Amino acid sequence: MDALAGLLDGPRARGAFLLRMVMEPPWSVRIEDRAPLCLLSATRGEAWIVPAAGEPVLLRPGDIAIARGPEPYTVADAPGTPARCRVAPGGVCTTSYGEPLAESMSLGVRTWGNAPDGPATVLVGTYLFDGEISRRLLDSLPALLVLPADARTGPLLCLLDEEISKDEPGQSVFLDRLLDLLLIAGLRTWFARPDGRPPAWYVALGDPVVGQALRLLQNDPARPWTVAALAAGAGVSRAALARRFTELVGEPPMAYLTGWRFALAADLLRGTDSTVEAVARKVGYSGSFAFSAAFKRVRGMSPQEYRAAPSDAPG
């Protein structure tokens, strides 16, 4: 599993919140749901996204915006339109005075808005959960990025727009996969840009030597790796791998492996019911005692404390 696949592993399994928003001006929706990641695209008309900090950004048909939480932002017909609706944590929709809107603005399956034939249609896909693997990638993104319409995402957007209001067997899973594909395409496009600033390990995945070593570590973190074994798997000498890995990734292979193991462990602790013993073995420890001691040294709390802590707590 590479880290881009790992980004989607949790949200894909748990489901995402998808909605088509159909609006008649003037309209403005304040998003305060604290979701870790949201993908928005205007399929008809235009929309402005006004972040908590920074300049408003215009979203034209086919453009894709990726908003990284938990900071709030506003989606509106114009930057200065006062917010008339608020989306709170859990997807609860109210007026700015707290009056419920979920039923009064419902326009059908996964469709919501103030006019069934409004000139502006915005698709919204919200990932409700994040994790340590996700953060290794998402922390390198700006709070808001907008990608212009292109041939890679266009067909996916059309299919999502066509399918989002259907209510057929397996539809939620089908829509999740479409959203995942859009996000992957968007992130690939963003990181390929000169101003994309991907993390060093993401760039290093394209290197024939270091990329192979990274995939070996990511796909089998429980194996008792040594630099020599990793070098043999990558087809180079131990010294050559250690030097090139550190140069491209910014840390030695074993330091990267430790970080990857504990990111996986953190997600397993909060995202599954696996025992600490089982988590320990999945990330390369022979038992829970050594794992717990190492986890506390790295994270500042025991695995049990980490599992019990709120998901937004440091650690």
C-alpha cells in the first residue's frame, strides 16, 4: 500500500458524505463541519469559495476545489453574500439562527438547495474521517486548492453528477469509489504542478531505487527490515541505498520505517477493534510490551490512552 492509497483506505471503508447542491441567487452556505477533507465542483453555473483566511476563489464549471479542514469556509454565489445557511459537524444544516433546514431544502435523493431549477449546481463530497496515514499527505496541501477543468477529471465529474441522485443497490459504495478516483486524480494533478510542493517521500516514489524501497517498506511493515535487506530488494548496495534514500526522503530508511509503522498503528488503534497485541504484530513488534513502550516514547502516550483520546487530540 503506497501512501496515496493509504490516504483513501479509511474514508473509503467508512463512507463519505455526498450531496448535489442546487441554488438560486442570492445564496451562501457557511461550512463549519470540521471535516478533514472536502471536494467541491461546480457542474453548472459558478460558485465562490471564501476561505477563513486568504482571498475568495471562483469555481467555474468543471473546476475542482479541495478544502482541507477543520477551518471553516463559505460557498456562495458572490464573495460578499451573507451566509444564509450553516453546515455544522455531522452534516446538520440550519439557518444562521439555528433553525433546521434539512427537510425544507431537500430536493430529492442526495440533492439539497433553495430552488429545484436553480442556475448553480455544486457537487460536494466530504470525507468524514482522517488518520495518521492521511495526514502524511494532507498536511502538505494548502487549506484550499482549486484545479481547473481537465480531460482527466471531466468524465469522472460527469459520471458522479449523473449517479449522485440515484438510489440503487450498492449506490453509496459506487459513489464512494467515484469520489476516491476524483480525489486521486486531483492530488496527482496538484503535486505535478511546479507549485504543488509534494512531500519528499511522494517525489521519491518516482525514483527507480528509492521508490522500490519505499514500496517494500509500505507493503510489508511487519517484516524485520534491515538496510541490507532493503538494499537487496532494491537491487543496490547498502551504502548506495542509505545515501540516496536519505538524500531524497530526508531521513534514513529505518527512521522512515519507524514513522510509517507508528502511523499505521495509530490508525489501527482508532479505526479498528484490534487488540494492542494484534496491532503490535501488524507493525513489526513481537508483543505488546515492547510496542507500548516504543509507542509511548514516540507519541507521548500509551496505545490505550491514544485510542481513548479524542481524534483531534495531539499525539
